[in-house]
Amino acid sequence: MSQGETRHCLDPWLNAFIQYNGDVNPCCFVRTVWGNVHRDTATEIFESAAARELRRQLLEGDLRGSCVFCPARPMVPLATLREAVEGLFTETPAPSSDARE
Ligand code: SF4
């Protein structure tokens, strides 16, 4: 693993992996429980300390546990993931009427 790199993974921003008992993990590899759908709201789950910490680790390339050896997401420069995350929060302008002609 090179310094200045991280996994190209948006899962902790977009997905929830819900177990049979309602426990929520960020993906099928990470076993850290972010919350439980029977007890917590979606906001509480996605803004939990564990959720924030995993997002920090990915954004800073401070990979731990399953993310180090993840078979699903390739290694990329930190800037690549950061741009992808910023893109999640950037509104896409509606097409102009000219574009439909
Ligand atoms: S284990 Fe892989 S898929 Fe899961 S959060 Fe880490 S990089 Fe993303």
C-alpha cells in the first residue's frame, strides 16, 4: 500500500449493509456495527462515530482492517476519492432546453 493512496470506495457515503437482526454495517466486509434499524434512525446510523471514522480513514488513506485487503475496491490517489466524494454533494444542473433539441 503506497502512501497517498486509498480505496476508491463510496460505500460509507452511499450504502448500508443490513444484517438479519437489523444491525447495519458499511459493507459486506467490515463487521463494525454502525447501528440497528430497529432502534436507530438512518441519520443516527450514517452520522454515528463509527461511520464518521471509516469515512475519515478512507479520505486520509489511513486504512484499517478489511479496507487494507479489500478485494472489491481498487487503490487510487487520495485526490481521486476526494473528488468522487465531493461529486456526491454537487448538484448536477438541469439540462437546458437547447440540449433537448
Ligand atoms: S472493506 Fe472495501 S468495500 Fe468495505 S468499506 Fe472498506 S474499501 Fe469499502
